[in-house]
Amino acid sequence: MILLICGSLRAGSGNAAVLATAGRFAESKSYAGLADLPHFNPDEDVEPLHPAVVTLRAEIAAADAVLICTPEYAGGLPGSFKNLLDWTVGGGEVYGKPVAWINAASVAAPTGAADAHNSLRKVLTYAGALIVDEACARIPVPRHAVAEGEVTDPDLRGRIAVAVRRLLEGAKA
């Protein structure tokens, strides 16, 4: 089972649409607690943990792999998503876990979200995740290619399916 984690809290997010589409190609679960996580504080990373942190860590632990799609804000990861990543370091659930991401930034984005994804790689490497490079993909998704919360363009859907397949292959290796 792949855990799908969206780095955007925005309603109608293109990143969420990419993950909803990815969920069509494999057994998956969408993590829905990003907005519920408390601000990370190492002093609070002790029992009893906040219930939202318990849920996050349990969902990561139960997954065979993790697929992320996140936007870039102000040249980096969105603060709420970085907060999620900070909560994953202390628990160890992401250690050795196959992880990949899809960069859905439009070609018009100043850096194409490269800075956010470089930061993501740095944090996940630090946390000991097994980054499946073959599954990490840049698939620019324009707004007109999204309807009813999913990517509708057949070519883009195919590229998302390939990334999911490669992540699953990486999880089995």
C-alpha cells in the first residue's frame, strides 16, 4: 500500500489531484492530517504524543511506500509540510521506507519547484528514507488538465502511472 502525502493545504490543489490520480493505479491511502499536526517541538516528541502525530507515524509505518506531491512556496517547502517532515524524523517510521515524489509545478513556475524538491531530498535523506530515484518525476500539470480533483489528460495520467509503478518496483526490491 502506498501512502499519498500532499504538501498543499489549498482546496482544489493540483498536487492533490496528482495524488488522487496516482491512487487509481495502486492500492493507496491518502494522508489527510496535515492541517491537524501541531508545530514541531522536540520537547513534545515524547509519550504521550499528540494524536495527530500518532496517526501520521502509524500511517507511514503501515505503508509499503510513500508518494509525495508538494508545491514550492517562497523558494522552499511549504511550512506546514516541512512541519510534517520534522515529525517523521524522531519516530523513525520513514527510515528505510521507499519514498518518491512527483513535481507537478507548471513550466511557468520560477524554478519549477526545484528548490522545494531539493529540500525534500535533503530532509528525506537525513531521515533515512530510501529515495526511489526512478520513481521521482517532473510532470508539469496545467490547471486545464485537472477536473473533479483528478488529472484528466491521458498522457499526464500515463506518466503518473509510470511513477507509481516504479515506486512499487522500488518497494519490492
